[in-house]
Amino acid sequence: MLCLGISGGLDQVHENRSELPNAFMHDGAAVLVRDGQVIAAVEEERLNRIKHSNKFPSRAIQYCLSTAGVQLSDIDRVAVYASEPYANALLDGMSARLQQSAGSGSMVTTADASIPLGAKVLVQHLLAREFGSELDSSRISFVSHHQAHAVSAFAMSGFERSLILAIDGCGDFLSGLLAVGSGTEITQLEAFPENNSLGLFYLETIRYLGYGMFDEYKVMGLAPYGDPAPYREIFERFYELSANGGYRVYLDRIGPALLRNLEVRRKGMPFTQQHRDVSASLQEALERIVFHIVRHHRETTGMKRLCLAGGVAHNCTMNGKLLYSGLFEDIFVQPASHDAGCALGAALIVSNELGRPARRERLQDVYWGPDLGSDCAVQQELNAWAGHLEFERSDDVASSAADWIANGAVIGWVQGRSEFGPRALGNRSILADPRPAANKDRINAMVKKREGYRPFAPSVLEEDASEFFDLPDGRHEFPFMNFVVRVRDSKRALLGAITHVDGTARLQTVSRKANPAYWELINAFKKRTGTPILLNTSFNNNAEPIVDSVADAIATFLTTELDGLVVGPFLVKKRAATLQDWTALAVSLPPYTSLHQARVYTAGDRQETVCEIRTTHSNSDSVRISHDLFELLMRIEGESVLGELLDAIGPDQGKREGLMEGLRRLWEQRLVRLHPSQAARVQQTAIKRRTKSVRGLSESAEIG
């Protein structure tokens, strides 16, 4: 029995329908379940390269189908991560904004496509458009958003019975629910309305700290630098705790109070102690409300275990304090607690309805994404970058990589299938020595280009975790970086790069069974240094999602200051590329970008024409470019060899170098793609075939 769960938006990667409610449709994903067992799962952002993708998850669906070796017509049920009434309400709002120009009828026409009215018909239309197969409406289901969150956690927890708390910003006119899980059934105890949203409470506050949607985790990392006391009384006006675990948040009070008592920070401005203290007060308020809810229901239900899901469940600091509190004997946090995880919950819900519930087993890993491919395919991709990379195959890649790291290198590490969810768990990671405190600042500057205060996580061999971290009794498995735990006092000075200012760390324990390649690497590092831990952060820069493919890894390696790259069995270093090597590359525009010219006022009544490159997923992400660069990009058709484009510009060497530098900056921001041309790939393949042929003849001659 095959069940496919999906989350995400309604338009294609090159479209940008302003009438679509993107705030709800972010974090698109697809998850394929066979008889209650996950066989493939990936977030759309990993494939279309748009962070928090709000596009229809067509590539993610295709990956799931390909992994199973099936067609869409073979799927028994497709489940969408929202209730049908809610989805229809969103479409009604969209169609109302379009009716003036489109007229009435069963279809609403835009410049891009005809959009059926009615959620189920629309899903049928989207699937047929993408996969050429129209599913019968009886095979399409809609599930409650927060029910999907809840099931995604409980069904993966291995618990027979537990309390379940799902909390996020909004979805299905709600912001969360509280339930009890028993066997394969979930009984809802309480639902939280949208105007009582803890996710929106957090988001509304961080607006005054220069942050916005998807930045909540940054403020969680800033909070330990502050003191909640100066703003505690002000924050206590923003919420109210009541009997029976009840609470109320007053979102409308936050702005006026903070505007009177805080120097509002704009994006890019430095942080003051006020900003740090507000962060600490916000974190304290969130924790106080959540503890109030779960403490009451722990007592009334007698449940000794807790499952957490929803975007707020990614607050690892809160999770850690719940763990240490002793309120529950065990806590399970769904590792993809954000909306991508709803695709998992949706698939499991319909699988259960069809008589194929998930096994009652604790989730051990989430390596459900695309595989690297064969060693031959990896080598072919590396060969295509011969002018920029030098590489060698290693028979003991863990030892070689451990040598690099022990000698001070910061490396990209890419192995096997990619992780599902927002954490790099040892298959698409940037790794470094966890001991020198300077490594934190170095990686923040050289790769992430992010705020220097933000911490990095440790990956530790599971069997050594308790020696370095103060873990609650009976707990030694933390495979998903879901909990902030205390670093032992005696180890804090040693682990300078991964110990946060408050003496904690967001821990990942690594099991030899779940990830033997990563375990072997950490063990090899332990043999060299005595420390069974690596600094682990996601393999991406500040402009892109975590890398997924070999091509993604190479692009990120070449546009950051990483010292080395390990892909499968290959050790990769950068080569000093010549201008000829660069001009041999092809350049293309990603499908989510577009070029624009506009007349703008620059001062008073003065106007000028400006050139921009924009992305379809965010109107705020436009970047000004020179007229010369604009003209060059306008010449691209599909993909164009860079040297040929520059030749058309003329012989001016300074101009050519300036354009090349501009293109490299855009590449770093993922606004253009630089990659080996198709002709170069064909040439590499031909050389490889000739080499094999010559080798074969030589061997034949020797045998003779």
C-alpha cells in the first residue's frame, strides 16, 4: 500500500502568483510511505534550491516515485497537509481577488495558467500537469494540518501512549492542538485558536529585533546573552496563564509596548544589550507558557511521555529544559517538526486509514533523501570541474578526512542519502575540530556569513556522550539535534567551538548502526585527538538550502572558503583556476530568477534606469546589477558558454574581468548558475571512453 503525503504551494518554480498565500504554503515536501514505513522523503527546497520553498513539490514527488520505481498512477492515496474546508477557503480568497479580470465560472484564468476552483480539483489538475496522470478524486485526501503534525511525532516515537503537543504559527484556522495518543489512535483534548498562537507570539516580537519569518532560531541563540529580568514585567502583559493549563496571548500589545521601551533594531544593525535582554525575556515567556500547558495535562492524563511537533518544537532550548525538568520519563521531538513534517504526518494518517499503520518503533534516522549516486557518477561530476578541482580516491576516507580536520581544516562532508528536515546529521555537513573556540568565528565568517554569536552543534559518538555532556538519567540517544543539553563543567574549556555562552550545546549523538560512515569519521578523529566529537553544521552558505547533490556540494565548496571537500570516497581540493578555466564554464539563469529594467527616482526629480535580477519567491530579494552585466545575462539562451558571451562584448580586458567578477558574486548568491557546459561534459565522457579503450588494448597486448 503506497501513500504519498505532500505539503507546499500551488505554483511552479518559475511562477510568482501574488494572490497565493505563501505564508502558509512554505516548506514544501513529499513523503512516500509503503505499508506504514517511510521509503523516501525530501523537502522541495533541496531540489529547486529555494529556501523554505513555497512552490508545488513536483520535484520532491518525482524523487519519491523514482525511488520506489513507481508511477503516480500506482499510488493508493495522496494526502495533502490541510483540511479541505481550509484549502477551499484559501482558494476562495484567491479567486475573489481575480474575479474582476477573470469573470465567473469553474476556472479562474491568470496569465500563467487556468486554476480550477475547489481544492481537490486543483490538486488533480496540478498532479496531471506535472505527471501526465489524473488521479481519481477518491484517491486524494485532505488531513488536518495539526493532526498531521501530531501523527508525525506520535507514530515515529515508539510510544504506546503519550501526551502530544503540536504548536506552530497557524494552519487550518488554528495554531496547535493537545492530544493523547494510544496505539494507532489520537484523541484531541484541546485546540489552540490562531489568535492564541505561540508561533506568532514569537514572530511578532522578533520583528523588533530586526528578524522575520524563519529567523526564530536565531533569536533562540541570542537569548543566552541576555537577562530576562529587565523586560520580564513588560512581557508578562503580553500573555496570561489561567486554570486548567489555559493561556492567552495578546499579540496586539507587543508592538506598542516594545516601541516605547526598546530601540528597535533594523536588519544589519548591531545588537545592543536591550536586544539581548528582550530575546531572553521572549524565550522565558515561551517556556513559561509551554510548561504551564504540559504540567497541567501531565497531571490530569497521567501520561509519562511527551511528543512534540510543529514549528515551535524546533525551539531546542525549550525542549532541553522540558527534558531536564523531570516532568516526563521520555520526550520525542519529530526531527522535521516544521511544515515539511506535515507531509510525513499526512502520509501516515492515510496509511493508517487503509489498514497499514506505522510500526511502533522509535525513529532512528531520517536519511530518506536522494543518494549521492555511484562512485562512477560522482567521479564524472568531479571530472567536469577539472580546471577548478583536484581530487583523489581514498581507500580509507574517514582516516584521511580526520587527518584534515585534526590539522585544522574545515571541510564539507557528503555521503549517502540526504537527511529529511532542517538539520545536517552527518550526510550533508560542514565539519571542523570542536576544540578551538576560534573555529566558531572562522566558520561564521568564511562560510555562513552570519551573526557571530550563533552557536554550532556537536556530533558525538553515542557511547561517549555522557563523558562530555550532562545527560538526564537513562538518556543517551539524541540523534536529531532536538535538545540543548549541558556541557559538563570539566569539558567546557576543551570544547570551545561548540559550547554556547551559557555552557550548553545542541547535541547530536551518532550511532554506528544508523550512520556507520559518519561514526567511523568521528572515531578516526578520536584516535588522533582523544576527542570523540566533531563540530557539525549544515553544508550551505547563507543564500541557499542545505546541499543535496554532488553538483550542489561543488558549487558551495567553490563559493566559500572551505579547506576541503569529501564526497563519497573522493578527497577534493581547490585548484587555482585560470581565466580560461572560468570562461570555459557555462552560465544559466535558475528558473526562479528574472531580469528587470525600471525607471526609478534617485534624488529629487532625478530619474535613471536601473537593472535588477529578481527571484520569484521573494520580491525583497532583488539585486542591482550593472547595465553591462544585464546585457550579458540577456544574451543567455538556456545555457551559454561564458567565453562566447564575453567574446561578444569585445576585447576590453578590464571590462571582461569586471563582468567575470560580477558573475561570480551573483553565483555566490545563487542568482546565476555557473557549471560545466554540456559540451565539456560530452568531451570528458569521450576522453574517459578513449582512455578505457586504450587501456583495454594495452592490457590485451600484455596478455598476448
